[in-house]
Amino acid sequence: MGQSSSKKVQNNKTQSTKNNRSNIQKSIPMETVRNVNAEISPQFKAPNFFDSNLVPDWIHKKQFLEILSANVPQFSKIQNFNISPASSAGENYSSLILRIAIDVKLTDKSTKSLAFMMKVPHESAKMQQMLKTVNFFTVENAAYTELIAKFEELYRSIGFDITFAPRAFKFSESLRKEPKLVNTVLMYDLSQDGYRNVNRLECLNVEQTKLVLRKLAQYHAASAQCRSLNGPYPELFTQTMFASNKDRAISILEGIMGPFKKMFLENIYYFKNGDKYYDKFSKLFAKMSSKFLSLSVFDDSEFNVINHGDCWINNLLFKFDTAGNLKDMKFVDFQLPKYGHPSTDLLNFLMSSVHIDYKLTHFDYFIKYYHDQLIEHLQLLKYKDRLPTLSELHMQLYKYGIWAITASVMVLPIVLLDQSEEPMEYKSQLYTNVRYKENIEQIMPWLDNRGLLDL
């Protein structure tokens, strides 16, 4: 499948693909590619084999006494405390995910079991430098306490019980003794309530997609109303990507995107009719970082919201009843919330996480469904500003079409990668596995027919 064109256009560029692929793979800065190596499930169970040294020695049970005392009725003492990594040694994430399992003794002598998820930074020099540029932990804690809590309260004020994410907890007293706790995010473990990831290799069906779009519309509507009521959002959520240093921003973006773009072009001749799109992608990639950066500045004349910023299948947790019926979903991972047009979330989600049988054929239907839900919830919240029209939404999806490209070229290959096939060579499978080829061979003409490959 997709091999005939490679014979026809074989040249030095394509011949060198196999010889150089391993070197390209090694160049990917994996600290910038979260969740590539393993799927983080909501249960966050430690793997069968893990390096206990991954657990930072500065985290201990006494730090959790203030959290438990404030949030567990009749809390008496910690009976059992267990902390374990949710990922194996050698799996590089921007954050280390830990599962904290605690059995507490209550004043009535009974025992209660609790579980928390805790994100901490890797203690590498690169991570410490990155935190000086963009502190993901400051952003995510602010998202939970300054954004999501207010959005949920807006719905409660009109009689709707809508929650978007796990509850987050903040250390206070413990911070005085251990300053490193400031760069952590502590969350309720949603698996206790039955939430879980779905199989990312299968992507989402129509019912699951509609539920995500409905929840996304509710979240976006609340964010628009919150700004209408309270004024502009803090700079933390509105500032230009990587502040005002354009050259540094381009350099960082190239460091993130460059290896993906190179590997995609090295493999494009192996896709059906891939040679037809090589020049277009090559020209597009040359301008992608500057285009991406310019579109990260919100346009005040448009309808803007707080985007989740990283809306893809691994950051969506679903709840099913005992019969397998879909009941609810919640978002996780709020390290990249950004004020701007909702196209960011829509394009990233639809192009990366919906099954190929639906993402293209149902695309306009999904956009219409999202828009209907958005308008419904803006009206429920008594939003007074002008409501965005469906035609405006479609036009702005073209304007922000670069997110359809990044989702298709940089996120989708991660979604469709089955690590079990080649556990030691997962990078080499990003663009060569059958699932991705079947997807991208349909996506490329769709992008081209919509004009999204022409900058």
C-alpha cells in the first residue's frame, strides 16, 4: 500500500531515507513530545517494571497531611502511603507522572482509600531551563484554580452540574519546608470514579466525538462569558507564545517541529500519491513556524475563548456505565491553555483523535454540531456580546488551518503508533506504520482540496 509511487520517483533523497532514518529519529527532542513512549491511562498504574529511583526523594507523606486534613471529613491519620511512577524508566515526558495511593484512618475508626495524580518536572538541566522560559506548572495550577473553577461555578449558578476536569489541590504549609512543591500539580485520580482513556489506536467514534465537542463547547462558552463578566484574562493566558522574543520563539518552534517535518518529508514518497504533495508540504514547512507564531496572537475582533491547548485523545477521559454506554468525559493536562479563536482546539482534536472513517466525511457535521452546542450554552449563560455565526467559524477554520497540518503531521502519528509492534524502535514507526499511512493518504488530498496546503 502506497509503495508504487516510491519506485517511480526514487532518487538520492528517497534512497537516503532508509540509511539516515535512525539519525533523524535520534534528533527528536523527546522532552518536547509528551506521551509518545507510553499511553498515560487515568488509572496511572505503575508498570510491571519501573525504576523506583524515578520517584523524587523530596516527596513524602507528611506533606499530604494538610491536603487530607482540609479535604477528608473525619480525617485522623495516614495509615498507608504508597507513591509510584506511572511510566517506566527511560520514558521521557515533559513531566513525571506519579500515583499517590493513601489509606487514611478516620475518627470513627474506619478506613478510607484515596488516590491522587501528581505531576513533577524532570530534574534535568534542559527541563530546568525550559521552566525559566515557560513554567508549565504555574500555568496548569492557574488553569485549575483561576479558570476551570470559575467556569464550573458559572454553570452551577444557573443550576447545571458541569465539571471539566479533575479537582486540583494546592500545598501551602508544606511549601515552606519544601520549595520544590511549587512546581507540582496535584490532582484527584479520576479512575476512582470510573474514568479512563479509550484505545487511542482506534480513535473516537461519532458518539464519543460529539460528547467531546459538546464538552468543549460548554468549556469555551463559559470562558467567553467569564471574560465578558470579569474583563480580560491575565497575561499568563494571553501573552504571545514564548513572550515577545520572536527569534527565540522561532528557534524553539523549529526545535520542536523540525524533526517531525524532516521525517515526514523523508517518508512522503512511501504514501500513495505522496510525490504529488512533496513540494507543497516542503514550502509549507519552510514557513510553518513563523505562521504558527503569528497566529498565536489573538485577534480581538474575533470570537475568542480559552482553548484547552492540547486537546487530543490522550488528554480525554471517558466514563461508561456497566452496560458500556457512554456517560461523561473530562479533560486533563492543562499545561497549554491559551486565549484565542476556538479553531485551535477544534482542528487539533478532530484531525488527531477522530477515526478516519468519520473525521473527514463528517467534518462539516462536527463543526455544525459544535457551533449549535456553543450557541446553546452561550445563551444559557446569558452571554450579551454578539454570537459567532457558523459561516464565520468556517472562515476562521481556514485562517487557522495550520493547526490541521500540525495535528495531522505531528500529533496523529503519535496517536496511531502501536508501541508493542517495535518497542525499541518506536520512532521509526511514526510515519511507516500501516495505520498512519491509511490515514494520511486520505488526509493529504482533503487538506489540498480545502486549500490548506497553500500558504
